[in-house]
Amino acid sequence: LGLSGGIDSSLTACIAVDALGSDNVHGVSMPSKYSSEHSKDDAKELAQNLGIDYQVVSIESIVNSFEYSLKASYNGTQPGVAEENIQSRARGSIIMALSNKFNWLVLSTGNKTELAMGYCTLYGDMNGGLSVISDLSKTDVYSLSRWVNESSGAERIPLNSIDKPPSAELKPNQIDPFDYDVVSPLVTALVDNQKSPSQLIKEGADPELVEDISR
């Protein structure tokens, strides 16, 4: 699995180690020029805490090659989501190449809140043979991550991975565009509890936000 230093991949790695043993889990850090030092450090610390195989494969030269090849096609346009997704798809290709070479099963690390809202990249971070936490809301992910540390009596998941603002780190100073404390329960209400947008609005939810999430 790819290790970004974030909470989702950290929790996925813990579950994998508990299920399969540390000798059978391989963590891959795939930094770009936008990857913060603390995220790279958090990924390495997690791997050390769990005792798993850990390797670093930079995507910077791959992304540069993609951008050079697309320069003429993208001429006259402003950088945006397409350029950001090149990074995620480069990571998806690397992780699948390792899977193909060594007969490893790729674990994707997206949670239910992100997947429900499409905050993920097709052929990028969605690549994998098993979506370990895809039925956990972002709220669940935070709760379970804290429980992992409390129940083990040690900091298996670095506290910085739990406490820092979540970010895809696909552009400078990027932070996820959601307040998960607000959005995650609304997604759960819509998806799991089958509530309608009109019900949630009657219960006091912000109409514009509910309609946006529902769409």
C-alpha cells in the first residue's frame, strides 16, 4: 500500500499488519515536490512502528515527463485538477507495477466519506484489489485510529498523522476542502441512513451544503 503519512493509509497499514503480520505488509512512500517533510517523516515513522517493509519511490521525474508530454495539448489552459491527478495516477501506476512484479495485493486506502463525494482519483488512489476502509466514514477513521493507539498502549499511528489537517498534497498549501466533522455525518445520513436532503434540511443542516453533498 501507498503510505502518504496521512491517517487513512496509516490505519489501513495497521489493519493489514494485524491481519497478515508485519512481514507480509509493504509500505511505499511516493513523494512529489509538494509532499511535506512532516508527511514523509510520518510515513517513515509509521513503518518503523509497525515493523513493515518500507521503500521510497519518488514520482517527481515521472510527473515532469507527463507534464512535458502534455505541454502542447494543455497549451493555453490554466493548471488545475488534471495536473493534480497526474500525480495520483503516477502513484497508482507505481503501486500496480510493484503488485504485478512481486504478486502483491494492493490495498487502496480511501474512506467512505471521500469515495461517496468523489474526492478521489480514478486509476490513481482508487487502484487496488481490496478497499480496506471503504465502509468507514472519516469520523470512523479518526475514532478507530485513536482506538488503535489506546488499545495497544503505544503510538502505532504517529499523533501528527491524526492531529494534522488532512491534505492530498497535490498542490502548494493544499488542505482538504471539507470540515469532516460536519460533512462526514451528513454523508452517513444520506448513504447509510437513507435520509433525503429535505429531511436533513428540516433537521437544521445547511441547505446548500446538503444539496452539494447529495449531488
